[in-house]
Amino acid sequence: HAGSIENAIEILLKVSDESELKSILNIFVHQELLAKKCVKCNGTGTVNGNTCNMCNGNKSKGVVPIYEIMKFENLGKDDSLKDLSLLIEQGKIKHISKKHLAEKYFEEGVLFEEDYKRLIKNNN
């Protein structure tokens, strides 16, 4: 129930020993489900001035998963989970951010602009 992998690790560090946590971390996935823009009305809720019959005027139809993944590799005893950016730079964490998936979905026209902007702003 965390907002990101980084937030989840912060929570775990409050209740766990960091060395123990490093020894058990392998892959961490964080996912959120966002409203999928209706393909018929392009997220407007109307088609030719009438309520869209596909989304019933709700502008969205279904959900799209947005996720980030971190794979932890070769963490040493001196590596700190409090600085994930450094561990990513050092190649000790492989990271796929939400930003890349958000860009793909936005280009395909299934993600609302406000969701896209939030994801781009908050995820590097």
C-alpha cells in the first residue's frame, strides 16, 4: 500500500534490519491501475454530441496497469537502501520506471493527460 518502491522500502526499513532486508530482496514490483481512456469517444464522454454508448459518458472504459520494477543485484554490506538512486547508477539495481510505460500508453492514446503528467513528474 505504498506509493512507490522507494516508499515501500522506507516503510520496511522502519520495521526491519537493513542487512536482513538486503539479503532477502530480489525483485520489487509496484503497480497502480489507472482509468483507460475510452477509445470510442477519446475520453470526452460524447460522440457527435451524444453520450458515448461505449463508456456511458464516463470518459473511461477499463483500466491500464502502470508499474515499476526493481531487481536487486550484488548488494554489498556497505550499500545503503536509503540511496536507491546511487545503487541504480552503480548497476546494483536494475530499474524500469513507470515513466517508460506511461510514455508508451500516452502515445497509444489510452492514458489521460493528467495521469501522464503526474507519472512523468513523479517517476524518473
